[in-house]
Amino acid sequence: MSSIDLSFTNYLDKGQSKYALDCDSSGSLLFARSPQIFNRNKQTTFKGEGVTSNTSIRSRVSVALCGLMMALIGAPSLRAQTHSDTVPQAQSADLAQRVQDLEKELKDLRGELAAMKQTRASGPRAIAEVASTTMPSLPASAPEPLVQDAAPAAAPAPAPEKISLSGLLGPTTLSGFVDTYYGYNSNQPANRINQYHNFEINSGQFGLNMIELVADKAPDATASRLGYHIALGFGQAMNQVNATEIGPGGTELNFDQYLKEGYLEYLAPVGKGLQINLGKFVTPAGAEVIESKDNWNYSRGLLFAWAIPYFHFGMSAKYAFNDKYALTAYLVNGWNNSVDNNSGKTTGFSFAWTPNKKVSLIENYLVGPEASNFNGTFRHLSDTVLTYSPTAKLSLMANYDYGQDHFVDTTVAPPVTGPMAHWSGIAGYIRYAFNDKWTFATRGEYFDDHDGFATGATQHLSEFTATLQRTIAKSIISRLEYRRDMSNQDTFPFRTGLFKDNQNTVTVGVIYAFSSADAK
């Protein structure tokens, strides 16, 4: 077997390319433009997008070059390793022509390689297709890689994190509502006041019930055991809630006139967690609350207005034994006073029992001296609330209150204790939700102010209320309400200077509620 190795320089490309040719008697020809691109018996690897393609490239110019080499072998004057100056001019011209042909083939190959590089951006499949359709064949042992590994594509920049209000506030939640109404009283009282009502007291006019802003952070045993709750209120409701909060001079408002609640919370590591609150908070007594949106009816009932306090200032400690039983103890200044009116303190407890998801029972008891600058008498209050929800749409609730205290004459020194007084009342509620937009609720109450201690008149009061609610866009609550109040005494103002034993009112209330927890 004969073999020829030929090394030469192509001066047509200004000596920038050197070539090595090798051809054996079998007619196989391998060539390389430079050692960095083609080398004998090396394997060529194409890489792209995680896909590797090994391609044996057999040059399309092999036949031409082998023919050239075999012709040269047959020339007696040519030797394999010698470039003689005596080579006939015709053979030199023929060889130059062959080299030019090879240059043309190499130029075509370079164009194909450039196309392959451009196609790499289209993914591994495109690379494989180009390699299989455009690249010439090589022997089983392929040269070194024709193309250097491309730098990995830069990872796309992460999308900027969406900033939300809840994200900025962290564990703190901001919430609140705006509560407005229009009221009508069939008695058309000259003072335009709905007798014995709370908050929506104005008749024949529009009124601002309340604007509330709340900042709340609940304590968490896994993060921070310290929390807080601050609720500011403005409007007719707050004027009534803090009506007894008079400043030291007796005429100016007290420091917390617009503070509905403000207290610190601490979750002590006792058992499953003992929650301790310190500050101003609403009373645990009653079936209704100050906020209209959280009640079944728009107006407040007789028991809310006359049987129980609005708020306390002091401390409480609550322990939940499990999801069925919880007990809370209270030590406060008294009823509706941030600044105590005597040196005594009011104590009490709340016991909550929830045997299942349908039934809950809460029993509250408060006791302590409430007379101004006198600790000789004690006020007692027992409050019971029972709730039953037989279905997801129907809910029932009952509330019973009993209280007693003494009349005390504090205008003389020392104060004179008068007779015992007591009051009691019961309320029943029915609420039915037709769907997530429409709800109907009724309330019936009876209140016995046996000695006139609460309302200022010895009487038996009763009332019936029907409320139709329509929820708009999940954050707007509209209510249309009819209410009839009755008494066994003529205590309801009628026009100018007259009184009746009843009054009928119609109220339209609109409440807009919001919370940062709902912000996206």
C-alpha cells in the first residue's frame, strides 16, 4: 500500500493557510487546513443547548484530491516527500488548478459552518438538522470540534417582585369603614331625635354614624409574642360611646375622645398560650357591637343601649384550653371610664363554650363599685349569649341580661346609699342569607327598667326590627330597616311638646368597609 503526505502553502490567500494532504492507495484522502480545525483521526463534537452531535465528516473534495494524488504517484519524476524545482511546468499548472479547486471547496465548507453557528440559536434540533443535511461525511474518527462551545445564554432577568400594601405592612393589618345613613321618624319629634336609640339617633336627615380606622397586629408564638390593636373612631357613635369621658375641667373632652380601642397584647408562654391585653377595649358583654357592619341589624337594640357598658380600661387575660373552652378574666377601672371615678376596681370573667361549629355559648359576669367617689356599693351584671346555626344560611341568637346596683346620692358628704335597683332584658335574633348578596334579619326585644335606673323612667320597653341587606361588590353593605319601639308609658316625643307610647322609624344605611388584607 502506497501513501503520500503532502504539505504546502496556498499563496492565493496570502500564506495565511497551510494544508496537509494524505492519500493512500485505497483512494481515501484526509486533509486539514490547520491543526486547530482539522486533525487526522480526531472526533468532531457539536454542542448546543444540552445536545451533543458526533458527526463524521468525509470531505466532498476527497475524490478530486485522491485523483490528484494518484496521478502524482504515477508520475516518475515526483517523490512523496520532495518538492523539486524540476517539476514540469504543465504539472505545476495542473497542481495549482487542483489547489484552487480545493480552496473553493474549503470556502464552501466555511460558509456551511457559519450557517451552522447561526442556526445554533434556534436550539438543538436545528443544529442536528444542519449537521445531518449540510455537513460532509468524515471517517469514524473525526477531527477536533469545528466550533468552539458557545457561551451559555444569559438567564433572563427575574421579574421584579410585585409590591403590595400587605407586603409593605408586614404583620400589621390596616382596616376600617365609613358608615352613613338617612333616618325617618313617623312621630316627627321637634328635637329630631330617635328616642332610646343608639348611634343612628338623627331623624329626618342624613347622618354620619361612624368612621373607623384600625391598625392591628396579632401576637404570634412563632414570630413575635407582642401585638397591638388601635381603633380610632369619628362620628355620632363615638360621641355617645365616650360621652362620659369628660376632662379634668368638667367641660373639655378627655384625651381619648376619638379612641374606641387601644391596647397592647402579649402572648405569654403559659401552656397553650395566655393572652394578656392592657389598655382600652370594648366590653365583652352583649350580642351586638359598636360597628354596624358586624351586626345583623343596622340599629342597636335596647339591651346594647341600656343594659350593658360600651368599654373598659384595664387588663384582661385569656386562656383557651382547646377549641371548645376558653376563659377570660378582667380587672378594669369600671364602666365607660378611662379615668376611674373612684378608687375601686371592677372585676369579672367570660366563659366561652363551643361544643361544635353550630352552637356557641358565652357567659359574662362583671362586678365592682361604679358610684362616683364612693366604693360602698357594687354593680353586678350577668350577660348570656347563645348562638345556633342549624344551616349555612340560617342563624339564630338569643341574649339575656340582668343587672343591679344602688341609687347613691353623691351630692352630699358622705354619699348616701339609696334603694336597690335592677334591670333585665331579653333579645332574640333570626338571620337568613338567601345568597352571598341578599340577607334578611329580624330582632325582637323586651327590656324591663324596673326602677328607672337605666333609662330614667320606670317602664317596660319592647321593639321589633326587620332588616334587608344587600351586599354590593363585596365591600359595600346597604341596609333598609324598619323598627317599631313601644313602651307602657308615653315616653316617645311626638312633634312639639307631645308624647306617645310608640315610634316607628325607617333607616337606610350604607357602609363601605376596607382592609389591607384584601389588597393585592
